[in-house]
Amino acid sequence: IFKIPIKISKLDLRVMCKFAFTDVFFKTISNIPASLKIGIELYHKNLQFIKHLYMHCLHYTTYLVMKQYLYFGTSILTGSDSFQEVVVKVERPTYNKPFLGGFRNVSTGVEFHNAGSQTKPKKRPDKGIELFSRGTQTAVEKNVRQQTRNTTSTQMTRTGLFVSNMTDKLITPGKYFTAEEYHKRRVEAVIVIQKYFRRWYAANLVQNLKVQRRLRLAREAQEELQKKWEKEEKLRREYEKKLNPKTREDFELLYHELELWMQEETERINRTLTGAKRKAALYTLLEEETELIACIGMHKLSANLENQQKAILHFLGKCAQPRRWKAFDGKITEMDTQNSLRGKELLEIYRSINTKDIPKDERISVLLTLKWTVKEHECKLTQEIVALIDREIDLISREVKECNLEGLRKRICTLFLQYIKTPEFNPQVAGLIKVPQDPLTLYKNFYFCHSCEKYLAPTEFPIPASSHTIGRCRSCYQLDNAARKRESYFKYRLILENLRKSEVDYQDDSKIVFLVQLPDMQYLIEKIWNCQSALSACSDLYELVMVRWDKQHEWSPWNTILLTKEEADAHLKLCNLQKTYEAPFIYKIEQKHIRAKNYFARIPAMSSFLHRSNNQSNANSYQKHKINFFINTLIVLNRSK
């Protein structure tokens, strides 16, 4: 570290400050020895200090302290020999400064640089992204050679040179025509082109129309065949249900047909016969009805046995089902547990026992398998099953006829089914049996049927929407219907199911349609809509559907219409009912809605929805009244003007 004293006068300080304020700094000073070659750099951050130095100091003595940095030191004279030292930090450059312009004093030889060369450039922050690329800054040039056209020349016949004229063409001038004639020819050519184009376009359009007509006729014929096939299929299914009834709906339909036949025969007898002949005919009709009822009862017993066997197999199939869940990709994953494997084993044994007409060796093998299966658990039930199995094996060995073994085999199947339904032997069945394991739960949610005098679960009681209390159970209703009314709700059930599916597709939270029961739907169709379409008067209930009258509001008995399927599709496409239908038709539909509203207003579950619809209709009518009033006011004002 060394110090070099430098004397700076007031004039030199003014020059320095002038250079600093004009962004031009000095590089060297003449009175510094040439051997030291020390450059003094003043940065922009020192400008305020130099300005302060010039304003407050008159005489200074400057020292330069140099190690890694340069220090511009000034001293304030306080007396003849004393002074106060002030140090200015000057950073040494670590790179060669480029010459960006300046000037040189001719008389003294001092060279001055511009401020840009004295200031260290500010570094740009590294963003991790390449902002400048040579590929985008440099233009790509490509040199391609191109061949110019060859120069040609013509040679004419001259003295001493013969040029053949076999390939020459003789061009003669044509007829001269004016601009009007030229444009006239262009117009005529355009007309010809238009004629041919229009002919092509018309032929193409006619061909497309023929194709569309042919496709439409084929589609209509296909739809007609489809409708005919569906109708025949419905009739065939209905005939099959009447001929071989299996379900509860089939027997309801059969009893309904019997009631219709009885009414027709009774009416015919009353119309044609009188006196003793009439009584004899009615007696004969009653005997025929009794025979038919007995025949239906026999069919019902056989159907119940078959349905019971199907229900047992379905129940055992549920016990044998593995655990299933859907993965994130939509695939179904199955896992067999110990309980499901036990259920599969018992299901296979039960099917083998119920199999008929098998050889004796296979039957004995199945019985032995069953015996060793039930012997895993020791109880009174298993002991009884083992005893019956030993008895059947003994009778088979004595070659007893199979018809004499049917009772014994039924007892084995019944006891084995009881074994399967026991959760101790089949844990999978615990969540499927209807009777709970805890007897205390039987005291909750069980109701008494006053007709059959049984305590049953709530699911066994059909509760109509108009009912205030719990009445008879489902089996009592069916028995009463078969004995007295003999009504069939099959067709009304189809209409109600289609209606509920269509309401679910709207996704507007419809609720009323799920409160309506089959008797309510029957009353709505028979009493209010007279079992026929509102437009075409079609009375085939298989072809009729119920849809919304105004599709902007949810379905309700006072916002519905009974139409065929084709009419319903066309009705739902309408945007304005007032412009499409005539006023008398709309008035007739509104009257039917009022009748339905009066009937369903007595149902407690419908009252809240009815009040809400009334409020909405009142609001709509009030809005319409305001609009009409505003329109009438505008008309009066226009007339007054």
C-alpha cells in the first residue's frame, strides 16, 4: 500500500467536476510520473460526491491509495499544515475497456474517453432460457446455379444455302371483329356453359332426390315391418303368458281375461235368454268358470314350484359370487374369498343332488361327498342328514325303484338347503337371509296385516299415494284381486316404466312421477284420458305413452298428454304449443288437466307439488298480464301520436 500526494487546484477541481457532470471523465493526469501509469477512474456512483466536493471545498490535497482498489482521497485544509482526509473508493477494472469514442487535447496530449467506456456493463440475469441464438440471428444463404435460356436464331434461304420449308406453317389473317362482337361471342359462350352446367346440376339434383326417396321409402318400409314384428311379438308373448303363465303378472293377465270372458258371456245370456233357460245357462257358465279357476290354480302350483327352484338357485348363486369392484380404468376385478369358495362348493353339491336320471354309482358318489361335507360340523341337523344319506345308499344297494325314493331325496334336499342357509356352516349367507339373526330387530319396522293376521316387513305392504294408513299386505291384495276385481296392471306398468325412464333422461330432478302408483296410473289413463290417444284416438295401450305437455316443466298429472309413440316424438320437438295446436284442442287438454288436479289434490304427497305449480302458474299469468298491459299502453301511445 502506498500513497501518492497530488496537488489539485481549484481550477483543476472545477474541470474535473465539469467532466463528471457531462459524463466525460479524465483518464490520465500530466503531473503523475509516467513510470507509474496510474489511471484514475470515476464511476457514476461517485458523481454526487464530486458535486458535494466542489460545493463545499476550496483547497484539497488528494492521495491515491492502491491495493486491489484505488482510493481517491481528499483532505480539507484546516490550517497551514493540518488537513482532514476523505477517501473515495474506486474499483479497478478487470477487463480491457473498448474505445467507444472521445477526444484528445492537442496542446497537452491528454486523451479523454466517453462515459460509456468508463462504466462497467450491467450483467443480465440468467433466466435459464436461451434468449439469443445464432440460428435466429444469422440468415441462411444458399447459392443455386440457374441456367439461362439458350439464344436461338433463324436462318433464311440465301444464295448458296438452302433451308427446307417442309415444317413451316402458313398463317393467314382471319376476319377482323370489333370489341362488341368479341364480347357478344363471350356472352354466347357463357350462356352455353351455363346451359350445360344447369342441365348437369338438375340431373344430379333429380338423381339425389330419387336416392333420398328410395332410402326414405326403404326406411319407412323397414319401420313398418319393425312395428308389425313388434306387435306380433307382443301378441305372441301375451299368448304365451296366457298359455303357460309363470309370473304374478301372467296370472293377473289370465284372471283379467277370464273376467272379460265372463262379462261377455253373461251379457250375451242376459240379452238372448230369459226365464229357466237363462238360469240354466248362468249355472253352466258358473261351472265353466269354476273349472277354469281350478285349471289356473294347478298351473299356479306348478309355476310356484318352478319359480321356487329358480329362486333357490339364484340365492345360492349370490352366495357363490366373488368380490367385485371397478378399477380406475373401468375394468372389473374379481376376487374369490374363503366364504365365496365355500358357497361355490355347496352350490355344486346342491345341483348334483337335484340332478335326476343319473347312474347309481354317480348318485352314491354324490351322496358320499355330501355326507363328508356335512360331517365337518356336528349337530342335530347334520346327524339327520347323514342318517337319511345312509338310508338312501342302503335302499339303492337293494335296487329299490327310483319312484319310491323321491320322498327321501326331497327330504335330503330340504335339509341340505337348511344346512346351507345356516350362517355357521355358510358364512356368505349371513348378509342375504331375510330373517335377521338378532330377534330384537323383529320388533322394529314390522307391521300387522289385518287380513291374513301376519306380521310382515314394510316391503310386503303396497302403499298407494292416496293411502293414509297401512292396509293389507301384497299377497292379500293379489288374492282379493283374483277373487273379485281381476284387474291386470301389466299394460299400465309398461306405460309407467317408460314414463319414469324418459323423466330420468331429462335430469331435472323430477319427483312426482315416482310418487304415482299403478292404481293412480290406471285412473289417469282410464277415467281422464279414456284409454286413447288425444290426437288419433288410438286405443291400443301397447302403442300409447305418456309425455310432458309442456316440456319446460316436470311431469305431473296436470302436465301430461297421452299419445302414440310417433305422436309423442313429434310433440316433444315443438317449441310453441299455442301456435301449433288449435284453441279448442288446447282447451280440451286443459280441462283434462283440471280434472287430474282435482283428483290428485286429495293425496297428501301431491299437495306440496300442487301448491308449487299453482304459484308458478300464477306468476306466469301475472307476467303475461304485465306484458299485455305494456303492449296495450304502447299501442295507445302510438295512436295518440
